[in-house]
Amino acid sequence: MDFERLTKDDFAAQKKNRWQLQGKSLRTIFAEIEHDDLYSPIYGMMSESIHGSWNESMDWSLVRNDDGTFSAFTDYHPADIRFMTPTLNFTLRPSGCG
């Protein structure tokens, strides 16, 4: 937050509105655009991709050295089909290709 010059007070309006947009939760907006049953898997995968986690770091970003330390894992990773399938589904239809 320091890098972005934000403070915890910068989120007061969002907290007051319970992080809703025009009175709607992200899930409600998603359900209006797509299908509610897709929310949990899509949100989970995309959140993991954006925010990362220790498992994500261990799987894709780090390699454990023999001495217990970690180094950057710089090998090429092909796209994960679990991410590509919904992403393509959400982008092809609006473009008129799906």
C-alpha cells in the first residue's frame, strides 16, 4: 500500500458500501452476466492468479535449494488449461467469435 500511496482510510467508502457496486455484490453482478454456478471456481482461480498464494509460489515461481533456501523458478510454463478455458469463454463471446 505504501508503494501505491494508499492508507487504510482510503477504503472507507468501499467498506461503508460493503464493497458493493451500485448496491450489488461482485457475485450478483457476475451472475447477471454469466452463470452463478461458475462464480466460485472462476473467482477462486482468478483470485489465486492475481493475489497468489504460497502454493502458487511453490508451484510456479520458486524452487527449493538443497540448503533450504529458495530461488526463482524461471523455466517456461505453458498456459494452464484450467485458466484458459473460462478466460476464452468469457472473451470470445463478446468479440463475436464464440
